[in-house]
Amino acid sequence: MGQREDLPFLQRLETEMAAWEREGVIAPDQRERILSRYRAAREAEEKAGPGRLVTTISTLGALLVGVGVLLFVASNWSQIPSGWRLAIIVGSLLSSYGIGFHLRFAAGSYPRVGGALILLGAIIFGAGIFLVAQMYHVTVHYPNGSLMWGVGVLPLAYLLKQNSLLALAIVDLLVWLGMEVRFWVTDGSTAWEMQLITLCLMAGVLLWGAGLAHRGSTRLKPVAEPYIMVGALVTFLGCFILTFDVYRERFGSPALIPFYAVITVLFIVTLAVRVYARTNEKLWEAEMFALLAVMGAALYLTLGYRSGGEEKTFYVLIVNLLFAAGVVGIIALGYFRSYPAYVNIGIVFFVLDVTARYFDVFWKLLPRSFFFIIGGLILLSGGVLLERKRRRILAGFRTEEHL
């Protein structure tokens, strides 16, 4: 059991344990020891705030310090000698890592603050790559900077099992992938943005599948969440863009075939790893099948779709229906698996989809004043209903966690 217990759970636990004591399942002293554990956890959170709040505040503080250091260096860059520039970068990097490791491991008293400082060190490491290259006028393929940043942070994230580092590495690699598209697509295509979207869609499915493969392993399960969260967000964002009338240009390029091949092969590997794990997680087969279907659709768009013709209306309709089904599916999956993140993602994209379709369909049918009034009332009413439903679902999660 975790220590994120709320008052209703504690009250229910007290009632249940009173029955257990009457039935002779536990002794009175055992009942008091168990209840004191949860009371102490609740009191600590009431006084100091939940652990996630501490992590969030520490991470924001580390980011602000990092931005401040970088702005200071940038604003005085021309006046600082090269040797001092390098010393500032290396010194800041080593200080962040050193103090962070000490607070998280050696001292053991401030692990969350230590983790935030380690994240700051990883950010300084990435900034240092670009600053050193600029300082010494190194002529390189500039997307490699993001690649080096992500590859450099990735092992540290696994070693420390720190999700914030892993999320940073994943985002760096996605940025590298996006920058590479402009270099590889050299045929003068005006549709490189759509080619980027479909490629990122495939990458999102790969990340999601990698997260599920990690979750199937006891040893790697602690670092599964960044893959799943970033992968789900990128996948749904890519699918959301495809719900619009964008079926006029090519979605793929022969120059990007090496990327398509690598992503597809890695995705198949994640499928195999997940199937081999054979965990008892609910509905994981349906989730993997859905990812396989999305990957297949993305491959069809990149390799088989031809722009033009009257079929674009058909594609828009089909993608909208599938996207709506995907939103409902992830909300349902989040409920059945007691995974609030899925519910939140589904609700966000449900609101985005409803808003987008409202603008698409009714913009020309209503006077604009009534359009905004009615639209605003619909969204406000929908927001109230969704928030009420969301609270019920999340409250159910917290109760079911401890049954």
C-alpha cells in the first residue's frame, strides 16, 4: 500500500479493523499500530504537503536556477574569457550533480530536492553541449546536440531510476527526431510538417509500447511511466491533428524510410517483450492491439497514402470516428486499471476534440455572437459534468487501491 491515503480510506480502515478485532483476526495492539502508521502519514501530508508537491516545487526551483545561470552566462558571454566560460559550465554541472547526489543518497534527508538538483545538472549538461560547440566554433550537424544530450542522460536515468531524468531524455530524443526531418527531406516538399507529424506519431506509439514492455518487468517497472505518458500524449496529439482536413499532401517521404524501418522494428521488439512478460495486468492485450493498429495506420499513411481525390472526406470521417473511440477507450482503460493518468489524458483530448469539431461544424451555421455564447455554455456545462465524473472515478481509484 502507498502512503497517499485520504480521510475516507482511513475511516473505512478503522471500521474494517474494528470488525477484524471482533472476529479475532488481529489483536488490539496490532490494530493500533496499523492505524497509527496511516494517521502519521496523513498528519505529515497535512502539515508539509504531499510528496508530489515537494517534488514539483523542488523541480521548479531547480529549473529556475538553471534558467538563471544560463541567462547570466548568455548576457555576459562576450565579456567572459573562454577559459572562464568552460569553468562556469563544468563547475555548475559538477556542483549540481555533487550536491544532488549527496542530498539524495549520502545525507538521505532530502531525496526529492536531491533529485531536482540532479535534473538541474542534466539540463546544464545539455546546455553545455551547445555552448561549448558555439564557444569553440565546432562545425557539426546541429541536431546531434539534442541526440548527445538525450543519449547522455538516458543511462543516468536508468541507473538512478529517476523519472524526471528519463522524461528529459525522451523529450530530447523527440526534438532530435523532429530536427532531423528537415535535413533528410531534401526533395523540396512543402508537406514536411505532415511528414514530421506522422513520424512523431509512430515514435509516440513506440514510446507507449516501450512503456508497456517496461511495466511488464519487475526491475524496469519504476521507469515505465515516462515512456507511457510521453508516448500517449504524442500519440493522441498526432491522431488529433489527423482529424482535421489535412489529406492534401503526402504523409511520408522515401528519404525517411530508414526512420520508419527502425521505429517499426523497435516497436515489434517491444511487443515481443510485453507478450513474453505475461503479467496479469488488466486488458493489456487490448492496449497492445490498439497500438499495433495505430502503428499500422501510420505506416499506411507514410508509405501507401496518395494525396488528392475525393477520398479525403472519407479519411477525415474515419479518423474522427477512430479518434473518438480511442478517447473513450483510454478513459475506460484507465478506469478498469485504476490508472488516473489515462483518464486525465482521455478527458483532455475529449475536450479538445469536442471544441475542434464544434468550430468545424457550427462556425458557419450560427451568428458569431450566439456561436460563442452557446459554445461557452456547452463547454462550461461539460466541464462541470466531466470534473464531477473525474472526481468520482479518481475517488474510486483511491478506495480500490486498498481493498
